[in-house]
Amino acid sequence: MRSRLDALRPIPRITVQAFCETAEVAAAIEAAAADRRMVKAHVRVNTGGIRAAVEHYSAAPTPNLVILESKYPPAELLLELESLADVCDPGSKVVVVGHYNDVSLYRELTRRGISEYVVAPVHLADVIAIVSQLFVAEGVEPLGRSLAFIGAKGGVGSSTIAHNVAWSISKLFASDVLLADLDLPFGTANINFDKDPAQGIAEAVFSADRLDDVFLDRLLAKCADHLTLLAAPSVLDRTYDFEPEAFSALIEAAQRGTPCVVLDVPHGWNDWTRSVLQQADEVVVVASPDLANLRNAKNLIDTLRKARPNDPPPRLVLNQVGMAKRPEIDVAEFAEPLGVEALATIAFDPHAFGTAANNGRMIAEGDAKHAAALAFGEIAHALTGRNPAKRLAKPAKGGLRAFMRRR
């Protein structure tokens, strides 16, 4: 089911009402309504089948989509639907969930204007697929995947890893990547890529009402052949307080025209960061192997697991491993209470990373065979699914196994 969900596009802002005769179909629709791909849709599930719908819509307008479950045999089902035609608005789409696998019935229903007929049982992915099929324009390529990077704690290098992975994806696969720096006051992507664009993400966010592909293209700075940057202004001439959905229009616009969108999310926890992380196709939590990072990473991963029940858990990248004279938690012991394996461990190398940052270059541009550059390549493979990634973990010494077990 997970592979089917990965291929589905987010549903636009529509209204869906369902009338169900069985608990199983109702549960499937309710589960679909809770999925992040349906977050914009307003879904209501009612008990009762076609007759309940007819009674309801005799005094109320029909929504964008009506889902009707019926246990009637084909002949009776067609008779029942005739009464629905008298109360259903012409612009509404109707999907029927039946209990008879009958090709002749399907043909007759489609001839009468029913949008789709599916046979019970249906599952979460079936419901989302049907809605997506009906409300996503034909001929449009699938949306690009969004990859969100966030640090478990400030200063762990989440932005550096996001930038290097974005660069690696663009170079390894010759595939277009858009990197969006969501840290408007303190973003570093423009420094790390040695760019100083006059416009960037601030204009996109504060002009969301006129954000289209043409406008977005004007705001992008080219960093490499297949890598563009939506830079943060990195100035403090104003405060940046955002509504929960402030970045939604931007992310959707970016995904319409770019196969891969990398989101550099600042360390913090508020309505808009939570919303961005919930919407992303993949979330990568970057941490250093100490106690505060362990606590924060566990809170982040546990919270996102609950918010994204139908998606894989967030990925874990351990950075700055092996710092001299710093007691560290062993990589395996760090990952165990989180319930995930480390996607990569990146050794502490202040000279290589400092030199790259000061020169406005990525690690691989200075040394393509550097261990960190190879790690970024493996992360790129894992997140894009281009081919199986090799195991990168090289455990650092130390340990504090008992801490999370006491919590």
C-alpha cells in the first residue's frame, strides 16, 4: 500500500461527503481523510446509503464529491440512483461503492454519469487514488517529491547536510532540484552556495496569492546545472511570524515544476514548521550523538509518526560524530530508542566543512572522495529511491543506553 500512496498527489481543497452502509467502508474513508494527502479536503462520513443521501440533499447542496455505498443488487441499485439524480447538483461527482462485481453494471453506471464504481472492500489507498483521479488535471506530470531536513538541536549541521544532499541529487541523477531555505532571518544557503540574489523565498511567501510557475522562476537563483535556490533574505528588518499554511502554496508550486524539492527547515517548533513537516514526502532528522539531541530527536520522530501514520518514519542522520574529547552516545544506542536505524553517520571534520563553507562550495566540489561526500551520495540514493543505499553507519565510541529506557 505504501508504494501506491507514494505515487499519489495531494488532493486540492474540495468537499467530500460519504454515505456508508458498512463500518468497513466508513473506516477506510475516515482513514483516508486523516492522511496528509487529504489534509486540504473537507471530508464528512455519514451512516446510511443512497436513501440517506437523497434525504440529506433534498434540503442541502451537494459537495464536490459524493461517495455512496450500496449493498443493493444491480437492478435495485440503478433504481435507487434515479432518485439521487433529482437532488444532485450537476457539478458534483458521484462515486459508488458496491458489493457486486458486475461489468455490465459498471458500464451502465458510467453511461448514466457516475464518475466511478468500485467493489468493496476498499482501503485507504483506494479512496485517495479515486479522489486524486477525479480532481487532478489529466496530462499533468506527477508532483515532485519534497524532502524536509530539520535539526534535532540548533547547530547540528542540518542545513549543511540539506544543501550537500540537494547538490548531490542534482549531480548524481542530472535531475532538477529546488532548494528552499525556510529560515528567513538566519538562512545560510545563499552563503554556502556563494549567491546573493535580490529576491527569494520572502517574495514567494508574502505574495502567495499571485504565486505561479512564472513568478516562482523569477525568484530562483541558479547554483548548478540542475540546482536552483530559493534563498532566504537573512536580514532582520522585520519579524517573520507565519500562519500554519504559509508555505503550502510555495511548496505546491515548487513541486509542480521540479522533480525534487529540498526544504531546509529551521530548528524550532511552531504551527508552520509542524505543517511543513507533515506535508513533506520524506523527513530527515539530523542530530549529534549527545543526550539533548537524543531527547529532541525522539520527541520529533514520535510526534511525526503520529501525525504521518501512513508514511515511513522520519530518517535519522547522525552528524559531527567523533568530536575530540566529547563524550558521545554510540550510534546503535542512539538509534535504538528512536525505533529507526541511522541512514548515515558523518564524522566531525571542521577543516573540510569550514573550508567548504568559507569558499561557498559543497564538500564534493573540493574532494569528491571525501567520506562525507560519499555519505551525501548515499543519502541522495536512499531519499530518491534511485537504487538501494549501502549501510553507512560507522559507530562512534561511548554509550548511554539506559537513558531512554528510564523515560
